[in-house]
Amino acid sequence: MGENKTGKDFGRKRQSHIYITGLSGARPAVPIDMLELERRAGQAMSKEAFAYIACGAGAERTTSRNREAFDRLRIVPRMLRDVSVRDTSIELFGRRLDSPFLLAPIGVQEMAHEDADLATARAAASEGVPMIFSNQASVHMERCAHVMGGAPRWFQLYWSKSDELVASLVKRAEACGCEAIVVTLDTTMLGWRIQDLDLAYLPFLRGKGIAQYATDPVFRDLLRQATEVTSPGEAAAKPKINLSTLKVLVEQLQNFPDDWATKLTTGEPMAAVQQFINIYSRPSLTWEDLAFLREQTSLPIILKGIQHVDDARLAVEHGLDGIVVSNHGGRQVDGAIGSFDALPEIARAVGDDLTILFDSGIRTGADALKALAMGADAVCIGRPYIYGLALAGEQGVREVIQNFKADFDLTLGLSGYASISELSPEALVEVR
């Protein structure tokens, strides 16, 4: 077997570590099999937490199609090629990365583990994988950036009804070292998520996942100025006061950053939840509004949620830097196209004009290889790293990342390719 002189050799190193430490009885901190990882995480998390992370919209047909789409294209391995040195690195917006993976933005990570975003940030930094900070984080971006040092991070933006708040969040992201802004387009309203609805549970109503807002000066000003805050169209809907609602009030107080005396005297924690609900997203957002965002930042702007080729072309026309081909992991529109099914046409249409990232359904190194072969420049890992977080905190996230890197590296080499640049649609064959 050839000697890997310049490549990272993620696959063989990870395999060797597992097998050698296994001689003394050690086992990986989290299951390597993704189905078992999900099953075990479901046992470790509360039913409300697991439903929020794992569920899709409606009958979850889009979630299923995200996985099924990968099976329609198969890898055709090539033989007798020198793959002793494999280059799994990519370049994104001037930053050289040793693997094609990023951590997708996932909110309310405190539902998986008490260390929440901080554990994920440390793991991402240690593995050299960019973390996309969630707009709905449990830990605010400045604190996460601090523990990451100079490691790469991006910021996900949900476009609020307040443009002033949008500008403030973007400026904060720039100030704490984020290298790109990822605008999530497909969640201007919450999808019809049956599992959450059956449990009558939305974490934001308990003050979870609003750390970016509670620490933002513009949001705090809006909070103080608010004289009447009610949910749009739901002014008459109020919970009954009982033991359950009292417990929710305690959660709201616990999740707000001020000292207890201030929280109890001002009532801002409860008001913050209502204010967040009122302004967190803007269904009226259009392509013309993107000019405002460009005025606020010189960072690359990436649009997340693109599924239609015409929207990809519009992204080029409006001067955007990149897109994420994504359907939010099937969480928004039931019965929608699988994200991988949308990728090829989009890549053919705009691949020379935009940086293309891919998410929704990535579970193995083979999935990543297929996405890269079909035109993606990088792929985002989503639910799996949260499952790792739930089972083993920072170490769990690290091992999930390591496993993806190793699996991809071995799949790349065993398929006959020494670098990502060699991949193309010809590496795959369609099977119907």
C-alpha cells in the first residue's frame, strides 16, 4: 500500500485509532452507524427535544426523499489508479480547508446537551471544520467565537421584520470573525411539523434558542420600547395559568441573560419571547431586499434553501456569492423534491458563477462524494453532529466529524480518485 506523503490520510488514521484503542477495550464515544447514532440519541434526549431536532414537515415525505435521492445515482469505482496520496481539501472564499465539510446551522442546541453551541464550537475548531452559527442559538455568537480562536465560522441569518436588527446581527457577526453570511430563505414561516404539534412544544416559547436576540442591543431597545406585543393573528390565544405555565415562566427566566433581580423586576424575559415571536422572520422578503444586506457587509452572502434552477439564476443576477442547495432537511415543505435531485440542474446552470454548498440528507462519505461529483463545492453536516452532541458533548461532535472525514477519504480513494478536483458526474451512474 502506498505511503500518504502529503494528504491527511483521515481514513486510515481514524480506522487505526479505533482498532488500536479497541485492544484495551475502548470503543468510540458515539455509534459510527448513522441509524444507530440517531436511535441512541433519541433515547438520550427528551421526546420534545428529539422531535424538534429529528422531525420533518407533514408526513415527512421530503425527509425520506432526501435519502432516497442518493440511491438513484451509484458510484462506479475505477481500478489501478494511484490513490496513495489523497487530497480532500477545498477552498471556500479564500480559506483553505482540509475537508469538504461544514457544520450546518442548527438552533436550540441546549435541547441536546447543556454545553450546547459551545461544545459544537470547540469541536468544530479542533477539527478545522467551519461552524455556521445559528441565528437561533442557545449561546450567543461572541462567546462561541471566543472559544474557537482563529478557526473558521460563518453566521446564519433569519431575516427579521426589523431591518435594524438584521444590520445589527450582521455587524456583530463581522466583528466576531465570521467569514460569510448565510441567509436562510425557506423558513419565513414554520413548516407544519406534526411531531412538534402533537407534543404542543415549541422551544422558543420557553426562552430557548434566542441567545442572539437577548444579547443584541437593537433587540433590547425594541424590547424596552414595546408597549403591546402579541403574536400576529393570535391576540386572543393565551395559555391557562397552571403548574405547567408556571414551569414555563421559570424556564423563560433561566434562559434570559440578565441577573435575577433585573429579570424579576422588569419582566423582560417573558416580553422577549413575545417580541421574538413577533419579529423573528419576514414572509414578505423578496429578491429586491437583498440589496439592503449587501449595503451592510462586504462578507460573502450565501442564500440557503435554493431548490429551483430559476432561483439559482436569480441569485447570480442579484450578485450573490453562493447558494446552499437545501430543503431545510425536509422540515419545511412536505412532498417537496429531494435536495440531491435538485442539485445537478442547478450546478449545470450556475456552477461557474456561484459557490454551491449542499445539505439535506448527508449521512455518509459516499453521500458527500456524490454531491461533490454532481457539482457541489462543499457539503454541510446537520442532524448527525447534534446526535453526537446529545450522546457525548464536544467529544461526540468531534467523533462525528472525524467519522465523516474518514469515510469520505476512504470512499474517495477506493473509488479511484486522488482528489476532489477529479470528481465529476462521470463518477456516477443513474439506476432507476
